[in-house]
Amino acid sequence: LAIGDEYLGWLYYQYLLITSIYVLEPWEQSIFNSVFFSSVAMVIYTSYAFVPVHVRLALKFFSGICGEQPESTMALKQWMDGMDDRKEIGNEKGGLPT
């Protein structure tokens, strides 16, 4: 338990040095910490709430550009393939030539 306390103390000391808030008065430190941690919390929430939606939309957009056929084109292709099959069946029965 003492090792964990020392490590947390060391991390807090690093935080004070990196942000340079060790030179501020205690009331200034509390305001800085409130603004800083509120900003971090908002970034984390925004990442959790909105990034997956944007990633999904970007993947959908780029998969359409990079070769995946849109549904309407695939439906048209299947319909045209069905029409080709009908012509072949008609030709076997003496139907119209292709």
C-alpha cells in the first residue's frame, strides 16, 4: 500500500511539474484543475458519444467509393441477370434470337 501511495504522489508531482501549476496559489490551482478536468471529461464524453457514429459514416462513405456496389446498382444487375436467363430459356424453346 505504501508503494502505491508513493507512486500516486510521484504522478501528482509529475502533473504539477508538467502543467507548471506548482507556481500558482492554491485557489488558482483549484480553478485550473476544475477547468482542465472538465475539459478532459468533455473530450472523453464526446469521443464516446460521437466518434463511433462518424467512423461508421466514414466507413460507409469510403466503402462506396472504393469498390463496393451500392444497393440500387446491385439490384439492377440482379434484375438484368434475370432478364438474360429468360432470353436463354426463350432461345431453347425456339424463342426470339439474341
